[in-house]
Amino acid sequence: MSFARQMFGQVQRRAFSASARQSSKVAVLGAAGGIGQPLSLLMKLNPRVSQLALYDIRLGPGVAADISHINTKSTVKGYDPTPSGLRECLEGSDIILIPAGVPRKPGMTRDVDLFNTNASIVRDLAKAAADAAPNANLLIISNPVNSTVPICAEVFKSKGVYNPKRLFGVTTLDLVRASKFVSELKGTDPADEKITVVGGHSGVTIVPLISQSGHHDITGEKLDALINRIQFGGDEVVKAKDGAGSATLSMAMAGARFAESLLKASQGEKGVVECTFVDSPLYKDQGIDFFSSKVELGPDGVQKIHEVGRINKYEENLLEAAMGDLKKNIQKGVDFVKANP
Ligand code: NAD
Ligand code: LMR
């Protein structure tokens, strides 16, 4: 069995609905970066991808040449860092993954230090996407996700092409970490630990719902430590990399998992559910327009946004603590585009 098939399981040969798409163009913006390179590699190994388009302000064609020698069916092209290169990269894309932007170093926060640089990078890439591929699914990895997703929404609104069903903040790494950390505590297989994580993607806005996994025996200090580790898992990696960046390899895996889920859903598979940060009705009455909860994916992107569901008092408090930061982070993104269109 080829490496690609081992990684992604058997290629789906079941009957897809007549409208399901069998071929998919995936673009990666920031493809030469710490996340971009392994993410592009994983996309090349995914048999659901037919075309891979790689863009970066440096080394896009180089990374593409390298990856293009891998003997899977998809074609790979790298694009020059010019407006026309970016446009060609984006045109016809079904999925646009954006891991472009600076990562944290020790002592930095996503909300302040990364925002200052990444807000304009994401705004400009979103403008190009809105012009060249307004119907694509836009998957935002660049931090701070709580603000970069609203930035994209504002850009698409300003160009009259906003479709809330096609915009996703990738929070999958929080779920991946939660699954792994719980399995370490319980001595179980992480593949069996499906932990729901809601809210946003930074610090206390990350709200793991351990009670929904049935682990009622994780309590007290053990639970506090677990929640803290999930919420601040990113810091663990930033510290260990000691100035050389943040999570890249685990993020590439998480981004590839989310893209795979979206590809499955767009190719006709039913019941595909991921937690993701989307334009959500759940807390709009509290002024929070974006929220991550379980979302069923379909051929049109977001199919159904699930309620948070039953949570205990401890988790109610976590959720409560998340809301203030979340609201501010979202507003900061919206205000940025209004002030810097
Ligand atoms: P990196 O510096 O290694 O790579 C970023 C890449 O973006 C570089 O190759 C750079 O040339 C490119 N780039 C910069 N401006 C660009 C532009 N205008 N157009 C296209 N490409 C551009 O950083 P990284 O470690 O890959 O992290 C990237 C981002 O992802 C950071 O903001 C980081 O905080 C974020 N991140 C998010 C999550 C998450 O869970 N959502 C997890 C880890 C990292
Ligand atoms: C993460 O959670 O690993 C990312 O958001 C990167 C970071 O800055 O911690």
C-alpha cells in the first residue's frame, strides 16, 4: 500500500452523489513556511487533491518543484510573488489554506505581537482571494485566528462576495492536542479520544469540554492542569523552539486533517463534523459573531452549526471567561479593516 493511502486510508470508492466533485484544486498561501511546507507535502499525499497551487513571497516555485517529484497523481505548480502569480495560484481553487504570516517567539502574544504584522498580510491575501476565487473555501491558519477570520469576512463583505459558509478558522490543533493529552492521562489510544473544543484559538478562549467525552474521573487539579495544557499548548512549543518559531509539524497535520474533512464533505460524504471557528449564530446575542463549535461540513461548506450542548458548571465558567477576550479579538479584526481598508 502506498504511503499516501496508508496516511489517508483507502481512497473512497463508494458512490458519490451526482453533484459531488471528484477533483479539487487546493492553494496554499505561505507554502514555503514552517507550516506551509509540511502542509503542502500532506496535501500532495492526499488522493482527493488533483491540483496543488503553492504561493509564498519567497521560494514558492522551489517548494513546488521539490514536491512535484512525489509520485502521486496531483499536479503541483509554484507561483511567483507577483499580483498575477497570486491571482493565477488562486483561480479555480476549491480550498485556499492560509498559513502566511509571522509565528510567535517566547514572550509574544498572538493578539498583540502577531496581529500587528499578520493583520495586513491576511487582509491582502483575502482581497486577492475575494477577487480571484470568491467561491472557494477559505481556511485561515495565520494568527491571531480570532481576529484574522473576522478580517477576511470584512474584506469579502467590502467586495460584496461574503459567504459565511465558506470561511473557516482552523482550530483543529486544539482538538488534536486535547485528544493526545487526554490519552496520555488515561493511557488510551488518542484515536479513540474525540474531545470537543469550542470558543476561539488563544489562551482562555480555547474551551475544552472534557465532560462530553465521558471522562468524569478527570477532576480537581488534574482537570485544571489538563485544561491549562490544552489552552496554552502553543506556548509549550514556542518555549521549546526557543526563538525559532511555534508549532509547525503538528499544525500541518491538523490543517491537513481539516482540509481532508472539507474535501470528503465536498465530494459527497455525509456526517463529516469538525470544530471550527466560523460566523456563528450561537452567541450573536452577546455580540460574538464568530465562534468555534462542532460544525457539520457539506458540499457548500458549513452545513450545520451545532449547539455547544450539555456542559457542567466548571465548563460554564470556562466559557464565561472566554467570552470577553473573544469579543475583543473579533472586534479588533473588524476595526482593523474599517481603519485600513
Ligand atoms: P513561518 O514564518 O515559518 O512561515 C510563514 C510563511 O509565510 C513564510 O514562508 C513567509 O515567507 C510567508 N509569507 C509572509 N507574508 C506572506 C504573504 N504576504 N504572502 C504569502 N506568504 C507570505 O511561520 P509558520 O510557523 O509557518 O506560522 C505561520 C502562521 O501560522 C503564524 O501566524 C502562526 O502563528 C500561525 N499558526 C497557527 C496555528 C493555528 O492553530 N491556527 C498553529 C500554529 C501556527
Ligand atoms: C499554536 O497553538 O500552536 C499556534 O497558535 C501557534 C502559537 O503561537 O502558539
